[in-house]
Amino acid sequence: LKMLAARNTKITDSALSGEINLTTLDISGTEVTDNRLIELVHLKHLAIQNSPNLTGKCFLKLTGLKFLDLSGSPLVTRSTLLGLTNLETLILDYTSMQPAKNEPPLKLPKLTILSLRRTRALRRGDMVHFTNLTELSLAENEVIQGKVYLRNLSSLLNLNLSYNKVIENDDLTIFTRLEKITLTGNTVIKSDALRNMPNLKEIVLRDGSLTDDITFVDYI
């Protein structure tokens, strides 16, 4: 068996016994623990959304992971992610993890897709190591400061800044390669912030965003 999708089922640790060849696994919303996952060393794609028992200890052995979705899993800590240097996609939406004092930055050089919806999982020094990101979501993070988190990310093609009230025009000046930007709920952003983005194909505006220029849609 190479792939198993068991989202929101009653699957247990014992059901995964002997499945050491799995490369893709979705156990979101299940009771599976680290004790069984740590044996699945060939995993490349793992989704464990809303999983109450997982602490992330298994990641010490799952260093070959390329895709990891931890959305809503309450017990996983940042420190368990430090060795996952092969990750290409990381989703930390709605997680409660926060950086511990003096914890080293996350160095994930292969990361291209990162989603951080409503979480404080990152520290300021992390983004320095994410220069290969092409897709980033910081939705619903009103505490995010653009100059701190965005300044090294000039390779972005898709950026979601929904409901980030402290993101301002100057924070967007480096994104000349952007193809899509989502600015829902950002009433501070003005239309001139987007006029130096020649590759834009899609702008998502809702809830009164970009209120300074009602004809801006004609620019696209």
C-alpha cells in the first residue's frame, strides 16, 4: 500500500501496523498517535488536520516529508519541525504553536508553499530562510508586520493578505512577479501599491478593500 486516505474515520494505530511503504497519508481528524507514524519513514505527503493526539515527535524520523498539513492540530510544536528540511509545502492554519524563547529559526530551504492562516507559528527570523516561496498565505493575522515578514520574498507569485490591517502600500513594493494577490479586508492598501506589478492576473477584493479607486478594475 502506497496511499491511504482515512480522514475523519475511526482508524487506529493498529490499522497502520505493517504499512511501512506508505508514501501518502491523510489521517486528519483521527486518533492516530506519533507512536505509529514514526515507523512510516517513507512518507512524502502527510495531512493531519485537527488531530488531537499528535505531538510531532514522529517528525524526528519523517525527514523525507515534502508536504505537511497540520491545520488545527493543537499539540504539535514548532521545535518538531526543525528537521523537515525537504518540505516543499507547509500548512499551519489555525494552529496554536508559538516560538519558544531562544528557539532557532525554521530553515526550510525547499519550501515553496506556506500557509499561516490565523496562527502565530512564525518568528521574525524564519522568513529570511524562505526565499524560494512562490505562494504565501498570511490571512487573518492582524499582528503581522509587512516589512518584517515580507521583505525577502521577492519570488512570490501568489500572496494572500486577507484581514491584515497593518499591511501597507510600502510592504508590497518588491512583488513585481506577483500573478495573484488577495487583499480582502485590507482597507489600508491603496491602488498605487499594485500598479508596479506587471504580471498580475488576478486581484481579489472584498469587504471594502482598495477603497481609494473605484475604477481600479479597469487597470487589469
